[in-house]
Amino acid sequence: MSPSTGDEKQTNILRCASVQFEARPDAKEYNVARIAHFVREAAADSVQVIAFPEMCLIGYWHLRNYSAEQLHELAEPISGPSTTAVRRLAMENGLAVGVGFLEVDENGRLFNSYAVCLPDGNVHRHRKLHAFEHEAISSGEEYTVFDTPWGVRLGVLICWDNNLVENVRATALMGASVLLAPHQTGGTASRSPHSMKPIPLEYWQARYRDRKTIEERFRGPSGREWLLRWLPARAHDNGLGVVFSNGVGRDDDEVRTGNAMILDPYGRILVETAAPEDTMVVADLDLDLLPMSTGRRWMMGRRPELYGILTERFGDERDPRTARFSDEPARIDVAHVHDMP
């Protein structure tokens, strides 16, 4: 953490960057080159932590159309050539770099994973807890919180992981001060009647001659307005800084809305963009806000003895793919065991 100047008060600052970019499907060399471009730009701006989107090394939504064999051809272990190239970038430029990739483990299992490469050479990996992209991709089983060279503990949750409040609370309770939240979202064909809807691809394709229309869509109900229903609450309620990174532009047959932003522990948006292009936003997270933030103080009033219900199974749970793609509505009239006299 680096000190800031002003009125003799030393402030603990973590300078963070969030990148949105349009990954090219299966084009690892191109995508690594885009990552390298932004890493060098961030390093020149004294950034310490930079987050890139979910699955940014190979692209995302098109993977659902592939066979398991094709996915295995694209996948790499955590020590594979793509993450090794990013690890080298982190070490050469002196900052932490988070990137999303398709991982294969020693047993041949596939994961939607995120690697955070630190400047000291260490690499930390998070496996998406609620993977739904392909039946051959498994869900992870562990939370990911780790130390950094700046004395700040980072946590990682990928896309849908952030939509379940228990995951963010668990990450905060494990000591994370800053949450990296890589996504591929916005413009999705949600089954919920009042959630995101697709953005016509022609609006993205016309962005150079009609920038206003696509920016309005990015700020609207399928982009920023949807994020504001929940994302600031994750930061506020848990007293976390949040670095939200997202894809932008064409993602197979959908359009990602970007909306890269960084939020402080009060849920205030420090910086954001609606730009319809590859871009980066940078902000200083004031970590001195953490101890007295509303979320941190409220957590001290927790009553864990009341929360056993959170670990019960009620029989209507669904696996992530079924929950994501099923047209069957959730049951809200079930009399669970704990309701019985």
C-alpha cells in the first residue's frame, strides 16, 4: 500500500484498474496481446491490481456450442502457456493481473477459472462456483482469498458467484478487503421478465456511426441499470472494495455491455464507463474506509446461531445449468421442515 499526501494524514491506498475488452474467440495470442497492452498502460499509471474479464483468454459464450473434445483442446492447466505469459507480464510490470481462462486439471476436469498472477511470481486460482456454460465444465468447490505484496487480502468471485449473497459474505468473512468480480454479462437473454434482455447486434455493429444509441443501451436496463440493482449492495453490505470487469461487444450471438467500474466499501461508484470499446478505468481504493464502513460494523452484529437455515437443503435445489436455463419457475409456496410445528 502506498501513502497519499495531504494534511499530514497517511491513507492506505490500493490503486486498481478494471478492463473491459472484446475477446476474440479461441484467439489466445491476440487476447494475451490485448492484456499485455492494458497491463503496460496500467503499470505506467502506478496501478497495483488490474482485473480482466471472465474467460478473456479464449472468449466465452461461443463455448456452449462446442463438444467436450473441443473444449479440452482449448483448455490449459494453471501452469499452461497463456497463464505463464500473464504471470511474466505481472512480474515484469510489478502488479497483480487477474485473467479468466478455461482450465483443465490433472484428472481431465474442466473449470471456468480465474488466475491472479502476482508480481512476486505467485499465482492464485479461483474456479467458478456456479458454472453453467457447458455440461462438461465443472463447478469449483472453494472460496478464494489470498494475501498480496501490499498487505491487502484479495478475493475472487466469477460472474454468477457474485449474484448469491452468501458467496460474497463468505469471502468477506475470510478476510478479503477487495473483491475482484470478473464477468461476461449484460445483454443476456434472461428468463426473468424484469431482468436483462438482448441488445440487438446491429447496434454494436453501428457503434462508429451511431455511438449514442449503443451507449444508451449500455447504460440502460440490460447494462448499468441492472448492475445497480445489486452490485453496490455487495460492496456496501460486506465492506468490500469491488473491481467489476466485464466483456464488451460481440460475444457469439449476444452483446456484452462493458460497464467496467470500481466501487468503494460504501458501494459508491468511484469510476465507471459506458464506452462501447476496449477500455480501462482506474481508481484509488481508500482502505482506511474499511474499519468503520457500514458493512463491516454491521457484520460485527452477526448472530451466527440463527443462520443454520443457510446450510440446509430443502429438496428444491437445482444444479447451476438447470437453474440458469430452466423455464420452470422457482417454488415460493413450499412448507419447509423448519416451518412445521
